[in-house]
Amino acid sequence: MTDLRTVATVRKNNMEEVRVSVSTGGRYPLVDMRVFSTTGIKRGEPTATRAGICVPRDQLPALIKALQAAEREVSR
């Protein structure tokens, strides 16, 4: 994936955050959701971990529906 642009950051806990990014280059538009942590070698500077997912833009509506269903379920 090339040319990632972060569009949102969600605090996960004191040491981690989830960054939502979109690819602005490459062949297919992608959305990347990745955990960044300050517990690694560069303490204080968040670095990307392996935890996360990358989905093609056309799959984003299905992912949003799934997240909304999860929100409804935990709100019961």
C-alpha cells in the first residue's frame, strides 16, 4: 500500500490507538485500520503493529454494516 493518509484516530488505551487511513495511490483504493503502539522500541512515538485490517473501498459498506450490528448487539 502506498501514500496512506490518516483520516481518523481512535484511542484504544493509554499505550495504543487505532488509525484509520486511506490509500491515495496504487491500483485499488484501500482502507487500512491499524493499531499503533507506544510500547515498542521508539517509546513515546506510536509505531504500527501487525494488528489491523486492510479492506478494498468497495467492501467498506459491508464492514460499516457489520460494525453497526456489533454496536446494536453490545448496546442491548
